[in-house]
Amino acid sequence: MARGIRWLEQAASRCHLAVWLFSEVIAEFMKLPQVFHYRRPIAGILSTVVLASALLLHAGPGQAQKKPAKKAANAALVSIDKVRAEAVSQTIPVIGRLVARRSGVVAARVAGPVATMRAAVGDRVKKGDVLAVLVRDRLHWEHKRRVAEVTSRKAMLAAREAEMVMKNQEMRRLERLRENKSAAYRAAKFEDMRQQVVMLRSQVAEASARLQEVEADAQLARINLSYTTVRAPFPGVVTRRHTDVGAYVNIGQGVVTMIDDGALEVEADVPASRIPALSPGTKISVRINGLIVAAKVRAVVPQENPLTRTRVVRFSADMAALHGHLAGNQSVSVAIPISSGQVVSVHKDAILKRRGNDIVFVVVDGAAQPRNIAIGDAVGGRFTVRDGLKVGDVVVIRGNERLFPGQPVRF
């Protein structure tokens, strides 16, 4: 009421001043000779202007406030959402790569020229599949010769054993003659026979050892013969051929290179400051070909790069669903955890930018009240709140662009 009275007093003073100014202007204007014949119409027009100005200046505060009062009577329709606490686990992306746990060069185990190449680059092979075959003629006959030596040594051992049996029988006969004190017993003959038995035992042992030796040579010859067929040591894909038909390969020389794309794992260079959050078994997520794959830490290599201050971490993941669509050294994104806990969050649509500040309209007693807030990181469709809101506050998320402080709202 007092405010309205003051406004009326100020308006009245302004009105009197305006009337006086217009009166002076009219008086001076009528004195001009150029407007003598038109003084009556002009005077009427100027009088009308003065009267309209006076009426406008005398408009009271009740009339000026009729429209706001009407607006206040109509509550704005809005949508709301509550401020809530959420458990979040913040992560940072680290670029990693896929590495094969089994890969490398398949080398020749024996020397010889290549007879056939069975595998080409890009071929998928199973464990035990033939990759190449070397010329095997020489090793084949070497094996045959060793087998023949085994047969010969077996025969020699059998002959020595048969002779040993005969000498043992003769020795027992002489022992009985000595025990019976027979006239046919001869001490010299008995000693000779005993010496012959000892020598035969040594010969039998030697023949047995020689037989084992030639059997081992025969086995080695058989193994070398089998090595002329180069087989895949594990399932995978041939990525490179190092030789071709007709080329001579030495022992240890590469024939093909293979990679087992079914035994891939993730490797990443993780900043040393993030290593304490990673231990064997820690669960993380990896983005591969646009898909999120669950993984866990398999090992943290205890060696740090002095230039980048990073350490190599290996992650194991179940990538069976992506089998056939992955490759060694393929880039992936690893989500490394940096923090976790409860945070206060607000819906992203509740936040407005006003004069460089983040504000929200909080519903208090049915009216929208603006409030400055400090926001943090995004969490899905929400933002964490560092200051300005508490759990349970009701904020406007739809229709907040048209609100003014204290405006009633309905939802």
C-alpha cells in the first residue's frame, strides 16, 4: 500500500510538470505569425496530447499490476524430477590392442628340400593339419637301415644268450661231478668253463647294449622321417609363407607364420598412477568393434616404461561371440577405473545457463525458485552435483525455460 501511494505521488508531480511544459510550448508556438490562421486547430491537437499524457501518468499501480496478478493466478505446467544419490564408478579410456597368446613361426625340424606346400596365406588350419612336406627319400632309407641294424643286433643277442645257456648247463654238470668226487672231474676244465661263462655274460650284456643303441637310432630315424611332414602346432590362421616348393630349408628355418585368433587377449599401456586400482581379477569393460565386452585383469607386468611412465597390463575376455572378426594388434578401448562411490546427481534437462552460471528451478511450496549449482561429470543422462542441491530436492526438467522466480507451478 505504501509503495502504491509513493508511486501515485511521483506520478502526480510528473503530470503537473508535463502540463506546465506543454502549456509553455503552446503559448510560444501560438505567438508565431506563421501559425496565426491555424491557431485554433493546432491548439486543440496539442491540448488533446497533453490530456492523454496526463491520463497515462495518472495510471495507478493497481492497473499496472493487473496482468502480473492474472499471470500469478495461472500456475505453469511443468515436469519434475528428484535429486538422488547414485553409485558411480568413474573410468578413463585407454587405447589397447589385441594380442595372441599363441603365435609365431613354424620352423623345419629337419633339413631338406620342400616337396609340397599345403597351406597358403589366410588359410585357417586345425592342430595337426599338414602345412608342408619335405623330400623324404633319404630319411626313409635311413630309417630302413636302422631297422635292419636292430634286427641284426637282436639276432646276435639271441645267439649269445643261447651260447650262455649251453655254457651254464656244462658248468652245472661239472659242479655235480665235483660234488660227487667223480673220477671224470677235472679241476682245470672246471676253471676254464667258469671263465668262459663269465666272458659270455659280458658278451650278452654288450650285445644287449648294442641292441638298445641301434633301437634308439632307429627311433631317431623314424622321428626325423616324421619331421619331413610339417604340421600345425595349434589351431589358427597362416599369416605368412617363408619358403616354397623346391627351396632347401635347414633345421630351425621358418616355413610359415601362424596366429591363433581364438586365443586373443587385451594388452594396454596403463599410466602408472592408475595401476593401484588394478589387480589380478579386477573386472573392467572393453569396447571391441562397437560392442562392450566384460574382461578382467590377468596380469600386471612389473616393468615401467621410463619415457611414458606406463606399465603393460594383460586382460582376459570372453570374445567367442566375435571369433573370426578379430585380428592381432587390433585397437580396442579399455575402461580403466579411477574412482567409485555415492554421488548426488540431477537430471541434465533441469540445468539452465544464465549469465555464465548453472542454475536449476527448485520447487518449494508449489513455487519455482532459481538456485545456482556447481555440477561435475556426466553420469548417463544426469550430472553429478558438487554444491547447491541435496538428495530429495524437486527440480523442474520441462518448462523451466519460461519460468520466473516465485512462479507457481503444477505437475
